[in-house]
Amino acid sequence: MLVSAKEMLTKAKEGHYAVGQFNINNLEWTKAILQTAQEMNSPVILGVSEGAGKYMCGYKTIVGMVEGMIEGLGITVPVALHLDHGSYEGALKCIEAGFSSVMFDGSHYPIEENIEKTKELVRITGEKGISLEAEVGSIGGEEDGVIGAGECADPAECKMIADLGVTMLAAGIGNIHGKYPANWPGLSFETLDAIQQQTGAMPLVLHGGTGIPADMIKKAIDLGVSKINVNTECQLAFAAATREYVEAGKDLQGKGFDPRKLLAPGVEAIKTTVREKIELFGSANKA
């Protein structure tokens, strides 16, 4: 059964570790992440962007696949199914389809409008026991075609949104989606510390977990980050393993063209990446 992310993140914040959100793109992706979380006895959040939602034939299809897989694979660790960077309308659709967690990204609205829409979603998700993530200060990099430089959020605005009763807060601290450029100045721990002081017990979310050095990740967790999003890293690992298989001509040997064989090395590469992240975030054996 899918669960809200609230309990797992409250525990993570108290225990000074973070739960990974790993974005899913298809059946193989979902299976690899669930199996690894189970093997590591770690809670896990499956992230779905609106683009991936379309690609996988809509939110209902995804809910059916994930719930069926939890049952079919005998998954007992807590699993939250979460809309990543959702619009207001997207969040409502996911709630209706049976997601257990949603993110409303109102960071591109003026703060008043962000507050108004977030307030309404706090009410709806509260009634249904679904966790809600809000965002202040846009995260840099490319997110469904929108490219930003990695802004730092205003701690006072963070407090305004946190006080509305959201479950978790994503705040820009110089982090970006995708690969980090060579001249990236690093995370702003000053901003993170100031936000944490304003938001207290609220679990904070770090987007763009791919390519942030391990010591920075650990410091961010110490400063209140309880959820870290990973997507690009799994994609790169999957692509590299698939390329290797094809370039070695394995798809031309015997039944090597069978998609189950063709995709197997990529699936293993995702598992390895997820395993490494769970160890780094400290969520192993926390289920």
C-alpha cells in the first residue's frame, strides 16, 4: 500500500538522514528502485514528473503499476508515490488518481499567488492524508524545458509557505537539475541554515541531487535536508550500461535482442546507483 511521505520524512529529520526520491520513467525503472529499497530495508519515494506522467499513459496507469508491483514483489518498506514539480492542476489530477504525495511548484508565481494555491492544496491533501511539498525560489537547471541558474530562496518567504502547513519544503540553495557545470559555486549552506532556522521541524528537500559532492550532501542533511531527489544520475547509468551492451554486439548474439535481456544491464546499473544513494543518504535499515 502506498503511504504519505510525512512519517518517513519526520523520522528522517529527527534521525539526521534523508530519504531518496528516485524518479521513475517506466516499468523497469520502478521495479529496480522498489527492489533495491526493499533489499536495503529503506523507505523510498517514487517521483513522477508531469512529462513522465504523460509518457506512462497518465497517472492512473502509474498508480495501477506501482500498487500492483508492491503486491507482486512483496514490498514491505514504506513507499510514497509523489508528483514532482507539479502544476496546481497536475496536483489535483494526481490526488484523484491515487498518488500518496504531491508537489506543487508555485515558485514561478508571485509569492501571494503561491501562498493562495498552496493553502488550497494544504486543505485538500490534509483531508485525504496525502503529503504535500511546496517550493520557494526556483531550482536551477532544466525542468521540463524551463532553465534556471540555481537561485537562493528568501528565508522569510520559506517561513510564509512552511507556516501554511505543508509537509515538506523545497528551497533553492544554489542547486540545479541535471549535470552541474564546471563553474558551479556549490550549495549555499548559509541560505540553508537561515531557512532551517525559520522553518524549524519542517523537513527540507534538496532537488538536483545528481552530481553534488558527497560531503556537501552530508552537510545538507546535517542542516535539515530530509529528502533528496535523484533522476539524472539513474538515467546516465542506465544509458551507459545499455550502450555498452549494444556496442559489445550482445544484442546480436542468440536472443540478445529480447527487450528483457537488452534492458537488464541498464536495470542493474539503476540498482547500483540507488544502492549508493541510499547508503550516502543514511536511510538503509530505516524502514
